[in-house]
Amino acid sequence: LKANNARSLWHPMTAPSDSLKNAPTIVTGAQGVRITDLDGHEVVDAVGGLWNVNLGYSCQPVKEAITGQLDRLPYYSIFRGTSNDCVIELAEELRTFFEPDGLTRAFFTSGGSDSVETALRLARQYHKIRGEAGRVKYLSLKKGYHGTHFGGASVNGNANFRTAYEPLLPGCHHIPAPYTYRNPFNETDPARLAQLCLAALEDEIAFQGAATIAAFIMEPILGAGGVIPPHPSFMPGVESICRKHGILLIADEVITAFGRTGAWTGSRLWGVKPDFACTAKAITNGYFPFGAVMIAESVAQVFESDATGKAAIGHGYTYSGHPVGAAAALACLAETKRLNVVENAAARGTQLYEGAKALMAKHDIIGDVRGGHGLMTAIELVADRATKSAPDKAIPARVQEVAYRSGAMIRISGPNIILSPPLILTAADVDVILSALDAGFLAL
Ligand code: PMP
């Protein structure tokens, strides 16, 4: 196999011609928190797969759970009157983890985009059951990322993921994100900015008419948009505005659930109880494509006590509740608890965030560092700190290349370097990431 033999493969989020010009790094192996490429070069994976490999690549109990389940029951559908023992056990187990968030039922999917689509659709159905069929619109944040299905892309707040696929779902409207480094209000105080964004939300609700809105969807910490943790007052403010207007709150926890933020969920970090929490990614840590939408007790009861016949669920996936995915998820939950990775995420997250801030003091190319809540950190690069102008596209790519040669795989998203390593990494692994980044900046 050669790196330039990738002609038949189209990579997501890459122009096909780019893959032909720039050979991709071909990963051929992984152990612990390290990945190995075709040339045998081994680095710390500061991306954690794609924010999902919380437990690293050698989690023996997960591998055994998968092979054991493959031997017992590799697949059976959970459509129309059938189920499987493993997925029932998983739903019960998830309930114990999510009950503090008020989320007691699970609807299973095959990944994050499916989970978002499921929550958006069930939100409309919830209102129809309650006789409010006019509630069909969705509100969300600019810079939010919610996957690539048409519903998720419609609530997505980044033009790059929208324009090529328009027209998207009608009735989706976006409000400014509480992004202190750049915002339309030129407000640099996070608490005041949160209030301005909440006022923009109230304004949009009044403009659209509250009785037309089904749900508001947000990530408790914006991930792909550049790791944007809102001020602690923001999500509780969103929650109370939603409650006041009868709008459902969907927390897109595809990245934030299962400990990445140093708390079990991102919503819990802010003391918020959403109506739906979309999860995927770390639920199976990359070992199997899988997802779950966690549903609030109050929402579940509306569906379960319906006598009108409107609660029949015409939504689901062939692989909803896949027994092998369920077995992997059960093992991941057990390992996440046993290894105390949530606590480690908080401690190592602080080390990584402080280390990135120290790099900012040293390198003018860094305009902003965001994080401080577990292992989600972004380093935003600028050509000029005063004007905050974006650097040439080649600059982040150059940092990435040198950092890789110096021992760490990092991810570039626009002007941001994104760091989301496995939650099991050690203090020494964090030091490797920081020194690889330092090497990358020094080489500019
Ligand atoms: N929501 C969020 C917040 C995400 O970060 C992602 C994926 N990065 C998705 C949804 C979509 O998940 P998937 O790629 O598994 O479909």
C-alpha cells in the first residue's frame, strides 16, 4: 500500500482533488493513546480519533464484549415487536448514568447525525401529540455543529457545511454564539455577552412567534466550531427561556457526554436538564458505530400516555439497538466508571489548557486559547493579534505537520487547532502534545 494509492477513496470534509495532491497520513495501528502510520511513525493522538476515543485503543474489556456478543447474537432488529437482551440492559444502565440530568429513556441510533435527526423529529411529534402542530421551527447557535443529515445541517451554524446542499429545512434560525473572542456585539466580557445572546434569542422567538417553534438545539460546549465554552449563565438562561415559551431544549452532547468535559454530561456542567440529549461518539469509543438519544421523563410520559394514536414512532434505523454496539457501550460505560476517566479528564484538561495558554504567551501567532472544561481545547491562530485577522491557510497545516513529526497528531479546523485526546492520557502524554505544538510554532 502506498500513500498515493488512495484514488478510489473520497474522504469526508476534504476536496477530492486535495487527497490526490496531498497524500493522507495512513494510520495502520493504534495502542493506548498512540497511533502508528504506514511508515511506522508513532505519535500521541491528540485528536482522540474524532473526539470519541476516550478510553484509548487497547480497551480489552470492550474488545471481549464485542467478540462475545458476536458469538451470542450478532444482530437482530428492534423494529415492531422484537428486541434484544443486550440493548434492554444498556437502556437500564444508561438510565442510571443520566437520571441526574432528568433523562430516563433511550432511543438508539447509529451515530451522531442520526441522534440529532431523531431528536429534531421526536420534538415535532411531541408537539403534535400535545395538539400544538404549529410548532415546527428550530432555533440554534451560529458556529454550532450538528452533523450532516438535512435536519442537522439545517440547524448547523457554519456556512461551510450548508451552502453546497441548500435549500435546507425551512424554518431554521440561528442566533449569535456566546463566543467572546469574536462576536457581532464586540463584547469581550463573557457574562455580558451571554446576556446579549440571550436577548437575541428572546428577540428571535418574538419575531418568529413562540407558538411556531419546536425546539432549540445547542452543544453545551461548542466543539467543531472551535471549542467555545459559554459563560455558566448562558445555557441555564436558554433553558429558562425555552421553558417559558414551551420550546423543547435539545442538548447536542455527541462530543460532551461520557466525561469529555470533566463532568458526565455537558448539561450537568451548567446544571441544565434538557428534554433530549443526543449522544454517540464515546458511547462506544470508536469500537462500533452507535448512538443514543436520551429522553426526559416528562417527554417520555407525553408519548407513553398518548391516547390519540399520534405517538406511534415512524422513525428508526436498521441498526437501532444493534446488539454488538450495545455490548460495546455497556463495556465502555463500565470502563469509564472503573478507570475514573472523568476525573482524569478534568485534571489533564487543566494541564493542557494551562500549557496552551503558556504557548500563547510565547507565540504571537496564537490569538486565543479556549478550554478549561476537561479535554476540549482550541488554539486559535491569527496573522495579527490586534486585528485578529486569520492566518494564511498554509500556516495551521505547517504547524500540524511539524507537530506530527514531533510526536503529536493534532486537528485543524479553520484557524483553530483542536485538541481532544483520549481521557486516559497521562501528564507525560500532555507534555508530549505541548512540546510538539511548541516545535510546530517555532518552525513557522
Ligand atoms: N453533533 C456534534 C456536536 C458533533 O460533533 C458531531 C460529529 N462531530 C455530530 C453531531 C455528528 O456525528 P456523526 O459524525 O457521528 O454523525
